[in-house]
Amino acid sequence: MENTSSELSSSSSAGIELSSDGEADKTKPPTNGSQRDVITLVLLLTTVAVSCLLVYNFSDNPLMVWKINWFSQNQTSFKPREPVTELERVLMNAAMEDKTVIITALNEAWVAPNSIFDLFLESFRIGNGTERLLKHVIGVCLDSKAYDRCLQLHPHCYFINATDSDKLSRANNFMTSGYLKLIWRRMNFLKDVLDLGYDFIFTDADILWFRDPFPRFFPDIDFQIACDYYKGNSSDKSNWVNSGFTYVKANSKTIKFYKFWCGSRWRFGGRKHDQDVFNLIKGDPYVEKIGIKMRFFDTLYFGTFCHPSKDINVVNTMHANCCKGLNSKTRYLNEILGVWKKYLSETKMLGNTTMAESKWKRGHRCGRHVR
């Protein structure tokens, strides 16, 4: 009996438990094995914790690193965005929320002190609802001196670096070689703006802005243009246009139209300006096929010296076309701007928003020279 007791005691100390019939109970693991399992689990958890700390020290956001690595491995077609060009930078800085910009073309002669560009900017500053639009105006400069002068007066200027900029810097009277170079350089630039996805209003710098023109624009129209002579119907393609003021939406139709317009210059010998070429192609079967929607502005609202607005109470812009020579344009635009200032002063003093039509001096005395 003593031996049996001692054997049982030694068996218990070895971690083996017996059942009631004296056999070892195999349903319970040995005590030493349980300890080994616990130690293994602790070591595993410690290893994981240390690994996490190392990854954390490697990156502030380990999950993001994993996502980036996974994306780069699985998205082989991904390409980073290339830096924008100078033109794109200027367009982005000047654009309205809907990617619309207002563009005018300038050369050295037109930005001279007390000349056309000064009058242009002043009309924006004093017009009804036009001052806020100035931040969306881009001065497109055709020579370096115009660019330097533009930057002194306005935040958004772009220089077209041209090898023949000396020829483009002059006053360039109507239909001279320099004039045609300037006009068609401008046209190709506007085509580039459309290609970049920007809507634009193009306005010659010899146009005074009296009122915000946006309420007068036709909705859902691709291409809208002013007229030298308006025949009473905004859809009538027989209206004689003036390309000095256009509102164009950037889409596939207008891009195709501008490419066709610029390319058509050489179909007619290269000696015609953009307006003449437009009048020759506006009914072309290709233009019809494009499906571009066009409208023509009433000169009552978008006046010209060829066909002046008859009512100062509703006029939005006044263009010094049909006026030959930079000095003549400047003189008569000064006169018109003086009339507008007087109108603003008198309507403010009287508390009225309209005045008699007779108060409006029509600017046709400059002459009958187109543009």
C-alpha cells in the first residue's frame, strides 16, 4: 500500500492524472504543454507589435502607403498631370467659375498712355455692373512692350512670343499687311483657347463697356457675334458681322468651326480679313453639317460707329469701328465716354434710370471706314 501511494504521488508530480479506474486521463493536456503554448502566443503577439511599430515609424500613415503601393502595382495606365503652360496658367487665374474669360488683343500702339487701352479699362470701372468683370479680362499682347505696359495696368496679361512682333506692334491701319497679320494671329489664338476648353468673349480694345452684356446673350447658343449692320433678325445670316465682339462656347462644334474659319483664309487668296472670310463661309455646307448654332447681336444693344445704338438707356457696348486711324478712334471714344459719364451723373442726381434718347451722341461722325 505504501508503494502504491508513492507511485501515485510520483505520477501526479509528473503532471499525469488518473481516472477512477487507475488509467491516465487523456482528455486534459499536460501542464507543461499549456505553458509552452502561452509562451509561444506571447512571442507571436510581441513580434506583431514590434512589426507594427517599425511600419509606423516608416510612415505616418501606413494604410495610405499600402494603398499607394497597391494602386501603383495594379493601375499601370495612371499618368501624373503634366505642369500647365503659361497660357493655361493665365486662363485659370482669370476664368469665371464656368471657365469663361474675356479676351482683348493689344499691341504697343494701343497700350500707349492716354490711348485705347486706358479708355477700355476706364469704361469697365465706371460701367453698370462691369467693374466686377475686369478680373476676368486677359490682355493678349502681340509684342513685348505691350506686355510690359499691360502688366503695369492689369493683372492678367499674356504675351504671344512672335518672331515678327515688331510688325505687330504698330498702329497698323485697316487692311495693311501688318493689320492682316495681327487679325489672323488673333484668330489662331482664339482657336487655341477653345481647344483648352474655355468659353470666351472676345472684345476689341476700341470698345467701351457700359453695361454687363451677359443678360443680353442668347442662352444655349454656340457662337454669337456683333454686327456692322443689323437687319432686324438675330438668326438672319445676311447680317453683316463685326468680329470685334464675339461670345463663343467651347465645344466640338465651335472648335471645328474656328479651324475651318482660320483655314479658309487661304481659300480666298490670303488677303481678306476675318470678317470677310466669315461672311463667305457662314453658309458653307460644311458649317451646316457641323450644326453650330449662331446668333447675331442687335446694334441697339451692341452699338458700332457704323450703326450706332439709338438709346443710351439700354446700350451695352460701343465699338469705334468705321473709324479710320488710332488717333481718330481715341478722340471719338473719349467723346463717347464723356457722354456716358454725364449720363451716369445726371441719372444719379435725378434718381432716374433712363434719359431721353436725344441726350445720346451717336459716334458716326468719325467716318465710314470699316473697323
